[in-house]
Amino acid sequence: MTPEHASTRPLDMRRVLVLEDSQEDAEAIERAVSRTHPHLRLEFTSQGEGLVDRLLAAPEVPGIVLLDLNMPGMSGFAVLKSLRARPELADMTVVVFTSSTAPAEVDACYAAGADSYIYKPVNFDLFRTVLKGALDYWQQNKGQSAGPSSPSVK
């Protein structure tokens, strides 16, 4: 199928795909989301290689992707670019959730198509609050306006 004939994949806003290589951070994300959004189903992967092909083969895709930038092998930034290169995946919300605060990295992620860029706080209460805010925002806004032109939050 050529890009001009590609259709977007149906979204499941109850699913969140988490790309995270740190077991400690993955556990913190799971703990935080289970407390604030127990209805969401988290799917974890620690590698970006082959992800786009798996998503394209699926009958529907997670509505939100939480993406760590610092990953072994294919970097989170490369995953972001490969996701945004596929029009079939354009409606997925990509939230970069990382430990980097470098302004150039933030700008590059937004330029590559990230919907949000969020710094991972070290304090768990703040971590949970920040994650809850991002998930609430995108779940509410996807219901009103699905598409790549949704507003970004920093």
C-alpha cells in the first residue's frame, strides 16, 4: 500500500504502549498508572527495532505511546521518526517521557512530531502527577480531536 492510499490504524485509547529499557522506570510507570488510570492496559517493550512493522500488522494500535529517548539499539528519537514517517500511524499520540532536559533535544523531538515532551521526575509523587496529567490530557483531547494537529503540551 502506498502512503497516499494508506489509512490510519484504528486507535484503542485504553491501551498505552511504553517503550522503556529501565526496569525500574517501567515498574514506576506501571505503579503510577495503575493508581491513577486502572482502566488502562499498559504494554511494555524495551526495544524499538521492528516496532513499526508490528504496529502496521496489528488490527488496531495503542492510542498513546510513552517513549523513552535513551534506549539501547534503536534510540527513542529514531523510533519517533519512524512512527511519524508512516501515515497509517499518524493518529497515535507520542509522549516523549525521558530524563533528558536538553533544549535542543526537546526542540528536535517536537520537530520530529512528538505530541508532548515530559521530563521524568525523580520524586515518585511528582512522577505520578506528571504522568497522570499527560494521560488525562491526551485521553480527553483524542475524544474531541483525533489527528496529528492536536495541541502539544510541555
